[in-house]
Amino acid sequence: MRKEFVTSFWQQAYEKLPSGVRGQYLTQMKAAERWELAIGDVIEVWSRAKNAVARALHAPRTKRA
């Protein structure tokens, strides 16, 4: 069987569908996987940007006497 999906979760979910309805849901499942991957990418970029800003704005502490 040709691999239809990038992630194993969606591939396994697709394979568990009865063969008679796989074609009906293929488009929706591919779209759901694209959304999932896009949201994951947005979260990763946001996290990296937030950490970069936090590092840039973090002033080193000076030792008080």
C-alpha cells in the first residue's frame, strides 16, 4: 500500500477505516494532518521566538555587596 500520510498516526487511522469508505475520508484526513503539522510548526516558531526575546532582554544579574 502506498503511504498517503507523513505521520504514522494519520496513516494508521486511514488504514483502520473500512476499505469501502477510505476514499470518502482521504481528503479530510489529509487536510487534518496538514493542519496538525502547520499548528505544530507555528507552536515551535512561537516558542523559539519567545525564548530568543527572553534571552535578548534578560539582563545579567550583578552581585550585590
